[in-house]
Amino acid sequence: MQKQEIRTGFGFDIHRLGKGKKLIIGGFEIPFEKGLIGHSDGDLVLHAICDAALGAVCGGEIGEYFPPTKETKKGISSVFITKEILKIIKKKGGEIVHIDTTIVAQAPKMKPHYLEVRKSLNKIFKIGLENISFKSKSHEGLGDIGKGKAIEAFAVVNVKINTEKKK
């Protein structure tokens, strides 16, 4: 007999901002004079979502699959990473059914980009806009984020797991 359960995972990521980089958020490029510094393209929203999804299926974290020490992975697209992580989630019997993510940034302002980021996330995850939440907060001028030196993201992901009832 097949049994389904919903599991929840939590993810977090932070990256410094630097000149000469693109600002990719949730697979969508936001025009800004700085971008996120990372081993990949630095898309911290996708990284947080991937870690949350992996957490829901007890699958570790993305650094185990895409270690920042591997030079062959330098500059890799976070959309590619996400698609690979989705394969792992599926192998573990999981299916993402809801994403809630919050970005914390002093600049740029994210509100004008909410819908485009949600559409981009839906293109990647294919779960419907009604199941994808993206919002932002400022850091009220506090710390590196408040000074515009970094951005952080948090994600909560619900994953439907198909399990077999053991007799």
C-alpha cells in the first residue's frame, strides 16, 4: 500500500556582493551594479531552496554534491545545480509541492521583481505560481547586509514523499 506524507525542509544561504558580477536571484537576472560572489553563479535563492528540499528528504546539502573546492564546477549555473538536485529528490521518492523563500537585502529593492522571480522559479520547479512565495526584507542598515556588502536568503520547502507502508 502506498503512503504519502509531507515533509518540510529549511535552507539558508548568504553571499557577498561584488562588482563585475551578475545578480541572479531565483534564476532571474536583476539589473544592479553588483552581483553575488560564489563558486557558482551565486544564486543564493536557488541554493537555499535546494538545501531545504534536500533537508526534507534527509539528503544532505548541495555542497556534498557540488563542492566549492572543485574547480570544474566554478561558475556553474545554479539552475543546472537545481535540476540535478531535483533528480536526487525524485530518486528519494520526493516531489516539491510548495516553496516559501525570503531574501534579505538592503539593495537592490526586490519588490519590483517579485513576480518575475516567482515566474522564473515556476519555470524551474513546475509547481504553479500559487505554490511559490518570494518576498524580501531589508536589514535596516545593520551589519554587512545593511551596508550593502552581502545578501542572504531563507527557504522553507514542502516535499510530498511517497513511502510504502511496511507490514
